[in-house]
Amino acid sequence: MSVVLSAHDTPAQSGSNSILAFDVEAVRRDFPILTQQIHGKPLVYLDSAASAQKPRQVLDAMNEAHECYYSNVHRGIHSLSQTATDHFEAAREKVARFINAPSSDQCIFTRGATESINVVASSWGRKFLREGDEILISAMEHHANIVPWHFLKEQIGITLKIIPIDDNGDLDMEAFDSLLTERTKLVGVTHISNALGTINPVRDIIRKAHDAGALVLVDGCQAAPHAPIDVQELDADFYVFSSHKVYGPTGIGVLYGKADILRDMPPHQGGGEMIDIVTFEGSTYKDIPHRFEAGTPAIVEAIGFGAAIDYINAIGKEHIAAHEAGLLAYAQDAVSSIKSLRIIGQAREKASILSFVMDEAHPHDIGTILDRRGIAVRVGHHCAQPLMQRFNVSATARASFGIYNTRTEVDAFVEALEKVQDLFG
Ligand code: PMP
């Protein structure tokens, strides 16, 4: 592994929150895609919140799986199948340790966070919810944590209630307290907002929800790459995230759940891998996690996911968090000189995301101008249309910072925004 921490020998300062920095240039060398030019300019990739780039270690692990021991998992008696199964299950162990799950059986591989939430809604929701039951979600949820609950509204007649946020993008916790009643069966909340960067007080939310008798599902998509996660300390009932946001491949993610809750849930899909005995009269099912993993899983992707977790662990979440906090502070400070720019989302605690609008310039114009300078940002509603409505905007431009970004890149970004201001001012 070529990740090199420079903390012990090069005590470089990188922003107010960091103690010692890791060697970002060494990290960048692990990401082959970053060396290219776009429109003749060095690529500045500020879109990791949508999907992060993959280090060579992940690509190599996946190549090795395909070249050396690829086979279907679990059912094979032959050597390749056993090796593939060992690597696949080792990846599950890595995921479990990454979030401090009590057991890897509680980590179900899914296609991603979206599927994980849909599993909870369609399996747990359809079994345990009745007409008039309430689900509480926040005003800053991604569509993945809104639409599955709409299905239950249509199918069962549940009520969806929304925890409001203030103008800074902080959750209104007093409103949360009053919305939480004995009718609330589940609170679904994002750990970190993909569109604002708000870090939500999930431990507090979980404690209060449990006192009211409700379960809590935490959408950890944006937290998993940036912050240490301990599902036991949080006491989360469900925790979901996707591999592709933590520098792993697409097509795989996790649904963590408490064991007794998962064991009470019926399978959401039927097929191979998830059964115990099948006759034409009926089927019995395997225990967790396999009960929720019908069909051939994303084998090589799981192995890549495990390699991505190894990569993050080798650097250390505390170094990543410090590096990104430094970049965010630096960027927020730098854009404050651009008078036509307004940051959307100024929460007390924020992570790695800078969402903004500019007078006159539509976010799509901003995105296009930045792209001509090699800078990749996301523009649009960020799969959070209700949140955009809350801020009276149709879209924002969003820069999101990852492990490989540098202050030089932030400088290029700010210079490009100055250009936008000149063009539209
Ligand atoms: N929740 C949040 C907060 C996200 O940022 C995303 C991805 N943008 C999702 C859910 C959905 O993740 P995926 O598309 O990987 O299923």
C-alpha cells in the first residue's frame, strides 16, 4: 500500500482543525484518474459526495479477484469457490468492524444505500406498520429516504411527518421533540446531509426516539467517508451506506440492523442463496444476513468494498476528517470574498460540502464554466427536492471535498468562481 502518513515525520499544518496532516500528494498518487486533464486543464475533482474516485488498491483487489480466484460464492465445493467465498465474507467482516457492528451477520450486502432503505421499508415496514402509524424524517433527506416511505403511505396509509430545519440548515430539535409521539414508529434521518453538509445530532435523536418507543434508521451515506461510525455507541437500529462514497466500487452497499429486528423481518426477495429448504409447497429461509441476499451477490464489488475500507483504515478517519475540515474552512473563507455567492447550509457542525448559489448565474452555468476549467462540481437538486423548496432555490452548485483534494485545487475553484462572477455580474 502506497498510502503514506507524514504525520510522524512531516508535521505540516493543514487548517485550524488539524493536528498533523497526512501526505495528500502520496494519497493522490494512489488515484490514477486524478492525473488526467479535462479541456486541457488538470482535473479538479470536487464531486466526491456524488461518488468518490477509487484508489489503485481497490482496483488491484478487484482485478486480482477476477484474474486469480473468481467464482460464485457459498455454494461451491471447489477451491476457487471457497477462496472467493472467503474473500467475500472477509469483506463483510471489514464492513462490520468499520461501523463497529457486534457481528458481521448483521451487515447485509445490498446494491447500495437506496436499496438498503427500500429493504427496511418493504420488509419491516409492511410487516409492522399499520394505517395511521407515523414515520418521521427530516427536511434534508435524500430522495432515497423519502420515496420508500411514500410507497407505504400509498400501500398502508402511514403518515409521513417532517422535522423542519432552520435557515442555517440545522435540525429544529424542539420541533422534533413535539413531533415525536407514541404514533411514531420510525425516525429516518441522515447522519450528514449530502446537500448542506449538516452533521445531525443522531445520538440525541436516537435516544429520544427510543424513549418514545420508535426505531431509528440512520442514512450514513455521507458520514461513512468522513467520520468514525460506531453503530453500538449510537444505538442505531438500522444504519445504511454505499461503497462508492467510501472510495469503493458502485453496485454494493450495506444494511446494518440490530439482530433481533432483522430476524423478525421477512425476506423482501426470494431466490437462490436465501433459502434453507424449498419444495413446491413452500420454502424456509436462511438466517441473517443471507435471508436478505437472494441471488448471486456483487462478489468482486464486495471485495473491492473491503479493500476500500482497508485503504481508509490505513490512513485513519481522524486524518481524513482533519484534512477535509481544513479544506472546507479554507474554501468557505475564500468564497466569502465573492459577493454574488451565497452559501446554502451554514450549520453549526458541517462536513466537507459547500453548496451555493450565485446572483444571476444559474447553477448549470456555474457547472459548465467550471467544467471548462477542468473542475468537476455537481449542480442540481442533489436528490433533495423538498430541501431545495425549503431554501426557495431550484438547484445549487455543490463542491464536495475528499481525501485527495488540495488547497491548490480550492484556489483553482475559487478563481473559476470569480470568473463566473465577472461574466454574470
Ligand atoms: N443518502 C444520501 C445522503 C446520499 O448522499 C445518497 C447518494 N447521493 C444516497 C442516500 C443514495 O445512495 P446510493 O445512490 O448509493 O444508493
